[in-house]
Amino acid sequence: MIDKQTAFLVVDDFEPMRKVTAGQLRSMGASNIVMAGNGAEALRILQNRRVDIVLSDWNMPVMTGLALLKAVRSDPKLSNLPFIMITAEAERHRIEEAIACGVSDLLVKPYTSQRLATHVEKALTLQDRYGLPVGTVLGAGREAVTMAPSAPSAEPVRSTILVVDDVADNLLLLSELFKDEYRVRIAHAGEKALEICQSNDPPDLVLLDIMMPGMDGFEVARRMREHPTSEAIPVIFVTSMTGDDARLKGLGLGAVDFIGKPINPDVLKPRVRNFMRYVELRRQLQANYDSMLELARLREDVEHIMRHDIKGPLAGVVGVVQALAEDKSMNYQQVWQLHMVEETTMQVINMVNLSSELFKIETGRFKLDAKPVKITYLLQRIIEISRTTFAGKLITITSNTDKPADGIVPEALGDAMLCYSLFQNLIKNACEAAPEGSWVDVTLFDESPLRIAIRNQGAVPAEIRERFFDKFVTHGKEGGTGLGTYSAKRLTEAQHGRISLEVSDTEDRTTISVILPRCEEGEV
């Protein structure tokens, strides 16, 4: 059962579906339920009141479920909110997009109350991102509540057939026919059949007689199609009414097949199996989505290890090496070797940034912890290493990053590791693009905000200028990935900066300007 204080937000543009979902949640013990008709309305609710979990349909007008998910994950106050996407979506690339954007779970339509409860429990289970152990759930007010692991199912869940007929002998015959393969339920009247189909535990297939007293089979099928819980349940009419008019009317009400009476088991059984394959395909789709989510969580675990178990110690190595390099007792050769160690370490950190931080930036889940960055020292180190790396091209790399006249060295306000990756990529690209024997210049302008200009001889080809900062855009570089300038743009914007390209054909020159927030005196 769910904690009554857990606040649910149900988002769906179809009002009956909202009410059905709310009813299912109440049957699980929930009482704090808010509803919205689209993503925009839901976002306004999220910004004005506490919500513990969101259950959202995918395809909605005004603002889709995916757009709502992206907005939630990009809001620092909402970014950790459990979010279940309810969907009939079957295109793998769209599901991958939802997973990349940080969806907590995916629930495939149609679904039962039992499956809803399972997925709600799973979504409320704390992930690593909350900093608490798996096996803990969020209670009201976000306190941690230990949850016992669920017991494994003793046997696979069997599909359910509902047999509807006012004749007891027919109910008995059909029940005996399918009881070994499926879970069989029976209803002797249309009203009872409709109650079962619209309950929290609907069947997977209905074998429905037409001629019954009270509510006949046609009326049962019509009313099934009007209710979100039963609208997608396949119906096979098992009837003595096999004329064209009856068949056309039944098909118009969504029947998938007609079987004539008296019943021929050799005809009925394979047809039922055929439609049960559809049910199994929907279950397999859910299983596939569950597997995709598990793989995505595994990737996040790996990235967590990279960030904390690799990146942290590497940053410590850089700090120690820099301190040693400033020791006056070191000779030139020793300092140079220390700088080689520093550069190699920074290159590893750069790879970590591009594989983990860039992914989080792309999916709106990166959180900047801005600190002062010694941008002058950082640029000088990259330039010095670049001179060694590109010595074979006879490139002259000049820099104007020395201390200003007042002796106060300007500092950027951002992330030192991201800044390193950003400028290492840009200066490397400039050196690769510059012709042999030409030049590259790096200038730090003592302004607020700070401006860094990286110029090189050689104009960017006209055909890629408009797409210069796009992903996978490259030109004339064997083995180039097209990620250098793209990542530079994303890393700049993640630090609240701007980047631009200027090309001069007359001077055969390319200039990339990066503007970053400046750390003012006394600012932390």
C-alpha cells in the first residue's frame, strides 16, 4: 500500500483516463491526488505545490509528456522528481529519448492496477541520484523509508479470458476448454461482464455472446469502447448470429473475430491463441522497456563511478603536480616532466567530461557548481603543451594571457574541468586547422564578463559555417568525430557563457570567441 500522504500528479488530456488512473491509485491507498489536462497545466501545478511523483501520458496537446519531462529535469527544484511515462509508444528511438531525458519508468497501455502499483513502487524507489541506498522509498516530505525487497513470482502471470454467456452449459464448455492454458473468468450477464472489464483487474480477451437478456453483447462491446480500462481489450463474438448484418455491426464495435455456435474447439482454440499472441507482444514491449531502463541505470552507475571514483582522484593529482611545478627547487627538465604528467591527467579528465558531463548537459540534468577558475594559468598550460604537440607543423602559437598592469589576474566563474575540456578542444582544433608554418593566437581580454579569443590562419569552409557548432560536423580531418566544437558550445553554455564564430575570407582567418562569467573580487 502507498503512504496516504504521497502526493500524486496525474496528467492526461482524456478526462475519463485521468479518473480511472486516480481510482486505481486510491485503490492502492493514495488519497493526495492532483490532476492536469496537459503538460503546461501540470508544470504550473509543480511550480506551486508539493508533488512526490508524476504519472503522465505521452501524447497530449499544448505540452506533451516528453516536453513536460524535459522541463521537470531541467528545473533544479524538480530534477529528482519520480516521473512515470504512460504510453502506447512503440518506436524504439522515442523510448530511448525519454530514457535519455531521465524518465523514472515507462508503463505500456493497456495496464492493470497491479502493474500500475508495481511501477509506482519502482519509481518511488530511491535511485543513486538521491544519494540513498536502493531499497528505500520516498515517503511524504521526502523522508527515507526502508522497503523490503519484493518476493520473486512463483510462476509467470497467466493471461485472462472472460467468457460471457447466459447459458450455463456454454460457460462450462468454454471454461473447460481454456482452463489449462489461461486464467478463466465467467459472467452470465452483460452487466457483470462490463463490471469486470472496467474493474482494476480487466481480462486480456473477452469471448462474448450476443443474444443475452438485459444488456446484449453488442451493447457490452459498445460500452467497453467508451471506457479507458476496457477500450483496448480484444473481443471475439461467440454467437449463433453469424449473418452479414450482425458481423458488420460487431466489427464496427471493434470485434476482432466471429465464431459461430455450436462451438468447434478446433476452430476456436487457435483463434484465441492468435489474439493472445498480441497480449504477449504488449507484455514483451513492457519487458523491453524495463530492460532499456535497467541498461540506462547501469550506464548512470558507470558514469557515477567515473565522476567520483576516477575524476576526483585525478583532480587531486593535477593539484599536487601543479604545486610541485611551482617549487623553486625544481629544475627546468623536472618542471617540464611534471607538466607532461599534468597534461596527460587533464586529457583523461577531458575524456571523462565528454563521456559523462556532456551526456548530462544534453539531457538537462547537469548542475553547475561554479567556483573561481584560474583561466590565465589554464590557458598557458594548454598553449605550452600544444606547442610541443604541434611542433611538427611549425605552427607559431602566440598568447596574450599574461598578468594585467594592475597585477590582478582575472578569474572565470565556472568549472575548472569543463573549462579545460572547452579550451583544450578549441585550441587543438585551431592548431589542426591551421596550415603548416602558419599561426594560432590565444588572447584573454580583461573584461567583465571575460572574453577569450582563439584565432588561427585558415578560414572555416563556407559549407560548414552555419553548422559549425552542430554535432558531428567535420571537414577535411581524417578520423575527426565532429564533437570538438559541439562539445565546446555545450560546455560553454553549461557555465552560463556564450560562444561565437567569425570568419574573414579576405584575411584567411577564423576567430572563435568564448565569453564566460567573471569572478569578481570577493565573490565565491
